[in-house]
Amino acid sequence: MVKQALVNQAEDFGDRDITPVLSELNQGHGILFANGDSWKEKRLFALTDLRDFGMGKILSKEKILKEIHYLIEVFVQYRYLYTVVVELA
């Protein structure tokens, strides 16, 4: 009976349960707490961009590591102005 309700009324039961606090904080923005068509649109956009960036390819790891090293250099230049750089092991 429960399975039948979930299958036959998927639109009513398909959304994520979001607490009022989270709803107030994100105000319907972002992919993590979106529902329905908004979630589908944001998910498609994010996956497309990640694929364009190279997600799932070996090169993506190298690109990410290169960006991380660049960010660390920038953080070190402004060491005590805005942030503390934690040494990566």
C-alpha cells in the first residue's frame, strides 16, 4: 500500500523534507535543498559545467591540484590579512 502510494503519487512524495530554518536560510537558492523542476534544472546545469571542466577524466585531478597550488600561493602572499593557511600534508 505504501509502495503503491509512493509510485502513483510520486509528485506528492518526491520532494525533500526541508526544515523551516534551512528554508529561511537558503530562500530557495542552491542545489542542495532545491526540489522539483528547480532541482532538476540546477542539477543539469551543475553536471554540464562539471563535465565541461573535466569531471570523470584523469586530467581533472591535475587541474584541481594546479588550482589548489595557485590558491595556496595567493593565500601565502596575504598570509595574515584575511586567512590562515594550513599546511597540506
